[in-house]
Amino acid sequence: MQKAIQAWLDAQCSELQGVSDAVLMLVPRGGQVRLAAAATWPRGVKAAEELQTLAIEAFDSQVPAIKPLVQAGRRRRNVVTHPVQVGGRTVGSVAIAMRAQSMSMMQPVLTGVERGAVNFESYLRQWRAANTPPPCDAFFRTGAFTASTIAAGAVAAGKSGALLRTGSHAVPGADPKPVEARRTTEVGTPSHARILHLLATIEAHESFAAAAGAFATELAGMFHCERVAVGMSGGRHIRVEGLSSSAEFKSNLGLLRDIGAAMEEAVWQGATMVFPQPEGTQPRVDRAHSALAQRHGALVVYTVLLIQRGRSIGAVCLERAQSDPLPRTDLILLENIGALLGPLLHHKRSVSRPWPMKIVHALKEGVAPLTGPGHRLAKS
């Protein structure tokens, strides 16, 4: 986890122009001190005492701020400070010092730091998911999404019985009826078995549209939702690609537009969205989620990001008619599903594209590293 924390601070400082030094201070497990430096930038360089003091002040006030860094009685630099939270609880703060920045130029810097702080918890979870092999990791490494490998993985994970039948290749022990996938939504079903079940659901369909719709339908049953939508990034906006019970809603353009806006709201903030927002959590912009709930009758709306290589490639939006919220464990499971199965959905979508679209998409992905945030061409 220490590597993930350092990677988060590295990413924040790389995306901002003119950072001189930074420190991320967190509450240590031992409790011997209130806060301790968990990561510094540049790496391995001890943070100045004055910078650590400003970080502690941000932790105490729990309010982001722009403050001058005074050393040896002289004002040297401006510093952006911001508290960071995990699970709705403040666990530390970050202080980033900027070189040669006037106070009037610091507001965009504060906005950038605020987005990074909001994304702190999801960044750590995504990093851990990307660097810790899950039970189905072999499927992602080899690309062998076949009925036999899925069945073998399910047995290895302790799931007895077969999961699906794909085409004419029946898995031993499968239900004799021609079904897409057997449900694993019983209370107490292990998280890894649910993920494997969803993986099998996606792979049971040739086309991406059918796979996205089946994936959404399975999620709706698994988490007792009235409607689930799967959206993927496409150009400047997110497009809804799959809906549970899609035949009933595919012609409702207003619904699709509102769902897409809610997904974009979550992607923009880089975090899981819950509407209404639970008490005690960090406030987020939820105008699109509020509009979706009011116009289409949902009492609770969740939006979870689909992740590939640390960046958002889409989102899943879940609408519930019950006012009681999902348990915290279910929300964490949804986030893990987005991190683990997001790449599979992206791959299936890519191979389903016509050849001209594949070429255009490949060119866009090739150019993105040259013009993305933090690259010198993007800064010039």
C-alpha cells in the first residue's frame, strides 16, 4: 500500500505545473503521533517542517486552503493544502508547494488538487486491484476467456458446479437446459464467485451489445436494482451501451441522456457516486444524479467507474426503488467489479467494432500518451 500512496502523490505532482515539493501526511496505525509523512515529492526528500505544519493545519480544519509558505521569516512560495478521506473519514492531508505562482494563479491549482483528493480512495483501490492478482487473473493475462478456463477458475475458487454453456461446448455438470448463466446471487455467495459469474456472463455472448445488456441484467438481480446501465467512453461523452431489460427502455432517449449525464458526472470527479449522499462523506457534485432520480423514480442511485490501466473507460449506473442503501461491502464489491471486468468489456467492445473504427480507435490510443496530462507536448 505504501507504493500506491507514493504513486498517488507522484501522479498529482506530475499533472500540476510548477510543483517544487509536496508531502502527504496520514494517521499512522500505531497512534503514537497524530500524523506522519507517508509520501513526499520528490521521492526520498524529507519534507520541510513548515510544509508539514501546513498539512497538519489542513487536517485539523478539514478545509482546503491556499497559504503562503514562510521560511526564515520570508514568504517563499504558495502552498495548496487539502484533507483526504477514506470511507467518509478524514485520514490525512496533502500539502503541495508551487514555485513562482502568484496567489491569483493558484485557484486552478487548488481545483486540480481537490480532484486528486476526491479520487484518493478510489485510486488506492484501483492500484491494489491492478497489482494484486485476483482469482481470475489468469484469464486477463492470457486472454483465454473460454468456457473451460472459466469453469476451472470457478472450481479453484471453491465454486462447485458449472457456470455456463457457450455455444455447443457444454461445461461438465452444467444445467441441461440452454441457459446463459446460472445465478449466483444467493445470500452468502463469495465475492470472487460473483465476479467469476459475471465474467462468464460477458463471455457467453458474441457481440458486445448483448454482453453489456446481459451484464447489466445480472447486476440488477445481484444487487436488487430496478435498472442497471453500462456506459463506455466514446469521444467526449459516455454512451449507454447496455441496459437491464433493455427492450423496454431502448427508445427512451430522455432516460439514456440522463443516465449518460450521471455517468459523466462520476467520471469527471473520478469517484463512486451515491445519491442521496450519505451523511459524513465528502460532498460531491450530484446535480445529474439528482435529476436522474427525480425524473425517473429512483430512490437511490449508484454510479461506479469501469477502470483500465488506472483510468476511467466507462461507468455502471444502478437505480434502486428501495430507500435502504447497499451495504458497504456490496459497494466495495461493485468497485472491484468495475476494476476487474472493465478491461474485459473494453476488449469485447474493441473487437466488435468494424475495421475502419478499429483503425481510428488505435490511432487515438497511440496519440493519447503524447498529448495526455503531464506530458511535455500537452504542457507546451
